[in-house]
Amino acid sequence: MAAAQSGKAQGTPWHLWLVGLVALLWNGMGAMDYVMTQTKNEAYMADFTQAQLDFFYGLPTWAIATWATAVWGGVLGALLLLLRKRMAVFVFLVSLVAMVATTIHNFGLSNGLEVMGDPAGLGFTAAIFLLSVAFLMYSRAMKRRGALR
């Protein structure tokens, strides 16, 4: 109890490893999607319509940059969480802000929802947002608890 009151770390809780691993896998899938799309991997992109391919390959530079920041920030945030670094909080925040900017472009400033032709895309985007918020809140809680250095 004295360690908690003095702000000293009480050790690493088991769930930090679980959440960190889930965050790394989740964000790793996003990073893989980014790489496959940006490299125009034929096998990966084969199931998309020509309109969808035109949408992805026609993203403005700033939207590609925010997408990259979101996915690679998520990967870095997860790694920092696993390394028990306080910087994970800031990196998860930057990743979340970048994801919101990308989403604003895709669904607000362009015809992304129309091109994708499936409202389930909004549900998946909502899941991405909720998990991003959850990883940020979790890392903040671990920082306050003293589990991050």
C-alpha cells in the first residue's frame, strides 16, 4: 500500500502483457493493410473493385500520411507499452488523432462509404476507433499506476 501511495511501481500486472500483445497484433494487421495497399500488392488487392482501387490509390498525400501515422503509431505504442515506457501514452494519442483525421477524409471529405458500398465499413471503423481509445486509456491507467517508466 505504501508503494502505491508513494507513486512507485508495484511491478508489472499480467494484463499489461496481454493488452500489449493484443494491441501489437491488432495494429500489426493495420500496418500490414497499409503496406499491402501502398505497395499495390496484386494478391491482396484482388478482391477490390476498380472504383475501390481508384479510391485507395487516389488518396491525397496528407491522408496517406495520417493513415501511416495512425497504423505505425499504433504499432509503436504497443511496443512501447510492452517495453513499459511512459511514451506509449503520447504515441497512442497521436495514433488516435491521426486515425480520426484519416476517417474524416475517408467518410466526410470523400465518397469512401459510397465506394466501399458496405455500411459494415463504418462498423469496422467504429471498432478501430473504440480499440484505439481503449489502448490509450489503458496505457494512461498503467502510467498512473506506475507500471510504465
